[in-house]
Amino acid sequence: MKKNNNYLEKVPKIPQNLDYTVENNIVTIKRENKGLYNRLAQKLFKKPVITNVDLDEFGSFVFLQVDGKKNILEIGDAVKAKFAEKANPLYERLSKFMNALELNGFITFK
């Protein structure tokens, strides 16, 4: 039998080794540029070893809601309460944002 998992029921968490700072409720994630191509770019083009990823107000609020206990649906409820109509289409945006965070290694799912 297939198990049907709803994406909105997934519980995101922040990896322990993720380096980020919060200033004025804005999150900055520090990302180390690893790999062969990044090393070549660092040596040849003076690219930085660490890149800062600044999240906007919406992204920062969502990121700070990730505590390893709330699922995406519950995080969406908090976003809706804070941003109201500015967050629409809420769950489409939220699921795409969570997917982007996961692809970049900024969150994992339990």
C-alpha cells in the first residue's frame, strides 16, 4: 500500500550546524562555498569563502517559526495571522519557500 503524506504536515527543523544570525527580526544565513568550482572561483575571481544569504521580512518570519515542533500548516497559520492578505497565496508560497530552504540545506524534515 502507498502511504499518502501531506506536504503541509511535514515538520521542518534547522540543522544544528547551520550558521545564521538574527538582527531586527531579519535572518542572515552564512553559507560556506565548498566544492571544486567554488574553490576555483575563489582563487581566480576572488569570490568569498562565505556567502551571506539575507532573508526578507516574510522569509525571516517563516524561518524563525521553524522549531522542529510545528508543521508547515501550523507555520502557515502564524504567517496568516501576521501578514494577513499580504501572504496570499499562502500555502503555495510557503511550500515553495520550504522546498527552497530544504534544497539549500537550510532546513531538514523530521
